[in-house]
Amino acid sequence: MKIGFIGTGNMAGAIIAGITQKGYAKAEDIYCYSPTVKKLEQFTESMQVNMCTSNAQVVNEAEVLILAVKPNKFEQVLTEISAEIATKKPFMISLAAGITLHKLQEMIGSEQVSIIRAMPNVNVAIGEGMTGICGNHYVTREQIDFTIEMFESVGAAVEIDEKDFSAFTAIAGSSPAFTYLFIDALARGGVKNGISKEQATKIAAKAVLGSAKMVLESDENPWGLIDKVCSPGGMTIEGIMALEEEKFMATIMKAVDVAVEKDKKLI
């Protein structure tokens, strides 16, 4: 399967690294283009993939077209390649936040084009990403499965309804930043109590990583796991009570709510 990337930023690089390292695709079957020639040359050389001379060439070479450009560049790019899309009708995957399937179809201006929206988070860079996908009514089950498998090479992927994309973006796309803040706060608590910042950050990050794996691998829900950690009259239940006195859960839920509302305003 020949895969084309329009846009060669960090996300495209992470996906290409993942799918080639996992054997999901061969580097010689990947075609890339971006308008900054020097960066494109460096990118294609480091990834050992094919360098194209235009967006149109990517469309003509590839069976799967991945649009990895900034949302504000989408209309310009799609207008530029509209003739090639109308002729070839490639299977398209958009990585743009806030651009709906309907809007993408309008920008393309062609009927019967299979389009999938994919929303990966930043952790694809280390092969631990979380990606939500949905497709228009021209997309086949095979194309959905292909996309899920591709993003599973850089983490995990799930098919969701497009109406849930804003919520997904908040709890998967924005949450790494929330989690970094939580880790930093834990580390600063350690610093306050005598541990170096470097050591405290490592301890906190590893504890969060292990806790996340426990949620995924245990039959318990998070509340059940909390109960297991909290000994009667112990230090952990005191910490939980302090968090709830400061409305920790409500604050996190509010952060999700405001992120969802912001995403909806972008649509």
C-alpha cells in the first residue's frame, strides 16, 4: 500500500517512524511533500522515504493520502489538489483538529471520496499515542480497520462517533498537558519535603506511568484501586481528603469541559 503525506511535521514523522519500524509499511512506499524544500530534503533523507516535488505528485503516487498540515492551511492545500482528487479519488485521512467530515467534503468539492478524521495525541512520538477516528459514509470497513491498525503502530486507536470528537480531543489530546502539570505538582511537593527536583520528577512520572498501566491491566475500576491504596487511618486517605477539599475531581472535570467548549468553537 502506497501512503502519501502532505505535511512533514512532528506528527507525520512520528507516524512514519511507527509504521515503518513495526513493519506496517515500507519506507519505499511512502511519499512526502512540504513546501519548505530544505526541511523536506532533511525529513525524507532521515526517514528514507520518497520526496515529491508537489502536493499533486503525492496524490498521484499514493493510494492513501494523509493530510498532516495545519488546519489554517487545509483549504489552500485541498483547493490546489482538487483536480487530482476528483480524478483519482484517493482514500484520505485528515489529522486536522476542528475540521469536520462535512467541511472536508466541501473543501474537496468531489463526491464519493472516502475520508477519515483521525485525532492522534502527542504521545504517538514515543509509540504510546491515543487516536480517535471516524469516517464519512463512503468509507469501508476495511478502510476503518486499516486506519486503526496504522495508528495502533504508534499506540492505541478507537473508532468513535464524530459528535464525540470534541470530548475525545479533551480527554486524549489535551490531557497530556494536564498530566504533565500533575506530575510537576507532585514533584514540587517532593521538593518541598527535601527531594531534589530531578529525582522527584522521575519518581512522580514513574508512579503515574505505573498507575496508568494498573488501570488498563486491572479488572478494578479507578475507585476500587484507590480503596486498595488507602489504608485505614493512613497517609493516602489524608491526601485524598485534601484533594477533595480543594475540589480536585471537579476541577479536572471543569478543565475537560472548557477544552470541549473551545474545540466546538473551532468547528
